[in-house]
Amino acid sequence: MNAQNTQEYRSQQSADIANADRARSATPESVESQSIRIVISSIETRHCDHCGASIDENVRYRNVTTRDSAGTVSEYAFCGVDCKTARFPRLG
């Protein structure tokens, strides 16, 4: 990753998901890219940004990168296609 890029990894617990959904609907964002990634090793456990399920090491997961109107780049991790489509329906 380039040192000039500012990114934020969003790992949310289930209780925070509703608050995050409200915040996202208030700030328009555009999808920059989507990819499939594999956690090789992780210091902290990643969680699905839709359902809150844990994403373990050596497991493939879906990732979506967005940019909001202020230029902030955000990374969203999803445990599967259903969760990704629930958050980003047009990517289904």
C-alpha cells in the first residue's frame, strides 16, 4: 500500500452496526473498488461489517473500498456475497 493513501479499516461489533448504517446514509459515498482478500495473519480479529461475524485467518472474504464526499477512503470487509449485497445492493 502506498504511504500517501489514508485508509481506515472498519471492524465493528454487532451493537455498532446500526449506528454505522445511520452514519453511512448521512454521508454519500462512492465505491472505488471491490476485491476478494485472504487474511494471511492478523493481530486483531476482523469482523463482517454487515452481520458482525468473525473473519478468521486463511479465509477468503469480500472487501469494498469507498470514498466519501470529503475524500475519506474506507474499507469494508464482508464474510460473504449476501452481506456485501445487503450493504451495497448495486454490487450484487
